[in-house]
Amino acid sequence: MARFVKRGNSWQYEISYKSKDGKYKKMRKSGFRTKNDAKAEATEMENQLNKGYNPDKKNITIYEYYENWIKLYKKGSVSDVTYRRYLDNLSNIKKYMPFDTLADMTKQKYQEVLNEFSKTHAKATTKRFHTHVRAAILDALDEKIIFTDFTRNPVIKGEKEGKKKEEKYLNYEDFKRLMRATESRLDVRYTSPYLILIGGATGARYAELLGLTWNDIDFEEQTIDINKTWLLHQGFGPTKNESSVRRIDIDDHTVSILKEYKQKQLELLKQMNIKNEHNLVFYNPLNGMITSNAVNKTLKKIQKQLSIEPAITFHGLRHTNASVLLYEGIDLLYVSEHLGHKDISITQEVYSHVLDELKQKNKPKVSAVLSSIYN
């Protein structure tokens, strides 16, 4: 039962409650203009206490809660790359709301934080920052640390343009030149050219390719099963999300390259008397598992020799693969599933530049088809 006291010109409420450790404590709040105002908030607070609200944690900062949250829920359950993004946003929280507590943050204050963040970041980056913060706050709500979701329905802005789309993928002719030049460099002693070639042929992510085992490849059906990843220094890990688990079709030439590579890998393993313990496709008995930096270094070198500008990274092969498929008329739904996107809207958003080009390309065809009805 709440108790109310008038202090000067304002009112204060005092509530006794039983804490999680079984001890009785008091909660006080003052500054209410009228007794009815104090009663209204005290009643709401008592309702929340009855539902399990934990006032003992109300003064924890958003930074402290998020730091513990990513260690508890994200470390080891997401890829290294994704976890680094969560750590990046921990730094962003420290910069933009270092001392704000869970209890004191309001919807308006949170919107101000996002607005300030968006002044120097792209809209997509601002959205990711918000998505990470919101995921943690929803768990804080579940834990009854707070009972108001200040992250609900904010306005996401972005004042700074992201990296230009044309820098993220190669055109068809440069892609052909890159793939042919890479194939001419194939040598079982070096893993990078094989990774580049298969990355370009499949659009698979770097960690997905590292996680491939030979039993994931069906040479008869000409498919590759993506069902896990490989994290350097950690071993096998899960895919980025459930939709990333998929089956990718591969062409005759890629099948031929993989068959030859498998045979040469077996010969090298036998020659060196080394066992491929995990049956990994891209295991190198000379150097073990290759780093993304090493692959990107090789990719950059090949592009430089071919005078391909602007140069792409390994992830750019994924964008290139998808862009080429779309531009050559492959169905959008097929490409979306081929990439392992959660839904087709992601594919539409990421590859809107290609879809816009196709729209212009198809205008004369549409006109011709409809005109033929009357001829």
C-alpha cells in the first residue's frame, strides 16, 4: 500500500515492496503537483511490481545492460563478423548514450539519440544500430527491469550516403575476365583462387564456403548444400540465420573444377601424410584454413593485373553473382533463395539498382507484346 506525504508545494509517494532476495525495501518518488498525480503513478508502479517489475535494476545503464546482453546471447551464437557488429554498436552506445539508464530513457530521448547518430551514418547503419538496441531492450522488458518500450516505432533517418552501389559489384564483362584469370591461377597448393572461383560461381558467403565439407557437394545433382559455417579459431558454426541454410545449383564447369580439386587435394594430403580431419573442402594441408584477408589480397592482386576498377572484396563476388543472374533474366525469387535471404523484399532492396535497369530494358518488350495484340 502506498503512502503519500506533502513536502512543501509538491507530493511524494512511498511504496514498500519485497525485493528478489526476500527483503522489504521502500521506493520513493517526489515532485508531483497534486496528490492525485502521485496516486496515479503510485498505482501504476504497484501494478508493475505485482507483474514482476524489478526496481533494483532500474539504475543500470543501457551500455552496461547491452554489454552483458551481447556476451550472454550473441557471443558464440552468431558469426565473428556479426558479433563484431554488435561490439561496434556497444561503442556507439558508449558514444551516444553513455550514462543513460534503462529506467530514465524515454521515447523522445531515444529518438534524439537516433537523430544525432544518423547525422554521420547511412540510413541502413542507423537502422542496424536501432535493431540491435531494440533487441536488447525487449529482453529488458521480459526481465521486468523496465515496463515501457522506448524503442518502439522510431523514425529512422540517414544523412550520409552509403558506399556507392556501383562499387560493390563488377559488370558482366569484368566478372568474366576475373573468373577466367582466376581459373588460370588454380593450384592445389593455394586456396585463394579456388575460393574466389567458387564464391563467384555460387554467391555464397566467405564463412559458408569455409564451412563446406565434401559431403555437402552432390556432383551428380550438381548442387552444394549450405548448412554451416567455419569460424577461424573456433571451428564449425551456424549459418547467419535459418534462411541461410539452402541448396545452391552449380554449373557443369564448376562441378568439373571441384572434382579435379578434390582429387588433387587427396593426392597432396597423401603425399604430406596429413589427414583432413573435418573433410573440409577448402582445407589446405600446407597452411590450414585461409583468412579472409589473404583471399582479399589475392583478389585485389588479380583485379589490379586486369585493370579492374573499382576493385571489389570477396563479399563483392556475392553481389556480382546475384547482379549477373538478375540481369540475365533469372527469376527474383530464385535469386533470393540462391542467396539465402530471409525474404524476397531484402533481395529487392539490395539489388534495386539492377531491377531498375531491367525495368528500363523491358519497357520496349512490354510495349511490343501489348501492341502485338492488335496486329
